[in-house]
Amino acid sequence: MLSPDALTTLEALKTELGIPADDTTQDEALARAVNAASDAIRRYCRRDFARSEVTEQLQGNGSPRLVLARTPVVDVIAMHLWDDPIDLDTITIDRDSGILTGRNVWPESDVPNVTVQYVGGYVTPAQASAGQDRDLPFDIEEACLIIASTRVQAMGQPVDAQIMQVEQIRVHFSDGGRQSLPLAATALLDPYVRWS
């Protein structure tokens, strides 16, 4: 029902909407809203948040630094330059930014030449319910709840009502959040947007 990458739970969304926890009649629609909100957040922030083991291929740039996509970095399991293993004791890891710094430069290449196998990301509320300690920042979950509850509340609203003219007053309606995220959510998410 919920994606493994969901950034909140059905229970939290039900609480947000005032739906009793034992009412399962809307669970399918609520799960779709949570999954869609989580996907929208990943697109907006240009990054994945849920903890996962990842194998990433990077291109050396002639500097001693490489940047991993999924942060925070929990553990680097293995690294290879082309097919040669790299001694992890020669690498410094900035876990929050995902920057790996080697003792030497990573040779420039037009194709990926460094492979990094690592565990990165936050433990989401859904993953925490499976026994891990949650560490996803609460403002990311709150943004997910804002987006998902906005979508649920907009269900059943006419999609083609965009402009209404009454006498000489013209009112332009928004698209109900279908094209953009609520401002309250983007204000919470802006610190997590990945620009590079």
C-alpha cells in the first residue's frame, strides 16, 4: 500500500485529517495521497530521503572530492576506481553533505570511473515502524502531511473550474495544488533542496 519511500504514515495522515485510526474505508486513497506527496517532495528537493543501500557510479573530476547523492551517509561499504578496490582508510567522509575526500585526486573521466557502495538516507516513519530508529527530520514529514492532506481535501473538487466571471468581477482559481506544492510545504522543504 505505502511505498517504501513514503515520508509519513497513514496513521499520521488520519490524525491530520481527523479520521479515526480504526476507519479503514479511505486507506487506499490516503495511501495514494501519501505516496504522491512523497514523490512530489523527492522531485522538488531533487533527492531521495529514505535509508537504503545504494551503488552509485561517479565521474572523477580531477579533484580529491566526490559527492554522493543520498545523505546522510551512514556507511561506505566499498569503493572502486575502475575495477581496483580503494582502501576506505584513505577516504574522509562528511556524512551530512555526502562529500568523500581522498588523499589523491580522482582522475578526470568522460564516463563514470568511481563506484561507491554505501548506505545513506534517513530512517522514515514507515521504516521506523519496522524497528529502526527514525531520524527523518520532522519538517520533511510535516511537509508531506501538508501536501497529502491538501490533495485529500481537494478530492471531489471540479478540475475544470479554473475561471469564473460574475458580472464585472473575474476570479481566477488555482489548480488546487495539482501543478505546484503548497507554500507552507515548500517553506519547510527549501533547506533540503539539492542544487547540484
